[in-house]
Amino acid sequence: MSWFLYNVSRPLTYRTGPAAVALLIALSTDILLDARSIVHAHDPWPGWALLLRLLLGVSLIAVFWVYIALGAVFAPGFSYWAMPDAYGRVLAYMFLWGIGLWDLLFVVLCRRWLGRE
């Protein structure tokens, strides 16, 4: 998404631009939570981190549905990794769905840690 925002002039004027910014923020936060899970691998997750991961999962799935409703992920004529638009769109859909579903599943797997702070 950052490549899209960097390479397209005035990306927020496209209807997919605001969703790309929201997605970039959500994915950056998700990466920070992943780094936290590496550093504190054997420690229980605090409730705020699990809640944040739950909200990220829901927001990634929501952005997925927004992209499905819009019918496009990138601006017209934008090529993602030199792939045609149809392939780049499917790749973005798979990443969104997979990461969002993992975040939701992670909260379910760690639910025993909720309320133990």
C-alpha cells in the first residue's frame, strides 16, 4: 500500500486512497504487535493488546469488504509488482483476508489471558 501511495500522484483523490491510508496504519500497528509477540513470546498477552489485535482484525476484514464493494484496490492503470490489475487485486484480497482472519484467530487462541492483568 505504501508503494501505491508513493507512486500515484494525489492518491487520496481516488476512491481507494482513504482505504489505503487506513490499511497502511492498520498493517503498521499489526507489525508492531507481531514484534511484541516475538520479544515477549512466553509472556501472557495483556488485555489491551488482545483488544487492539481484535480491532485490527475486524478493521482489516472491513477494508477487505470495502475493496470488494468498490471493485478495485488500486487506481486505474496502477500495476502492482508489474502484475495486471486483476492479479494484484486478488493478491491484496488474499493478504487482507489472511491477516485479518489471523488476528481474529489469535484473539480466540489467547482468550484465556483476558482479564489476568
